[in-house]
Amino acid sequence: MDRTSSRRPWWVWPLVFCVLVAVLVLLDAAWYVAIPIVFAVSVGFEWAWDRYANWRAHRSHGANGPRGR
């Protein structure tokens, strides 16, 4: 049986290797970008929630009257 017709060209495996390396490098870089973004969003959310909670607490002072306002 002659399998030469079904063989891949010589450049396929280097191409697959280079594509895999590029994908891994981009995924690694994405982690270094995503982690500070998630951290910044978390800090921003905590800051905004603290401001909102303080605003609600300030607004509710004296609200324990008979009408609840």
C-alpha cells in the first residue's frame, strides 16, 4: 500500500505547533489582564456599595417614627 498520497505536507506540524504556542501565550496574557480587571471591578463595587449603604443609613435617620418615613 502506498500511503504517500495521504501524508500531510511537511509544514502542517510546525504550523499546528506555532498555533498552539500562540494560543497558549494569548491565554497566559489574558490571565495577566483579566486578574487586575476583576480586582478593580471588585474594589469598585465594594466602594460603590459602601457609598450606597452610607447614603441609605443617612437617609433613614429619624425614620423610626410612627409612619416609618
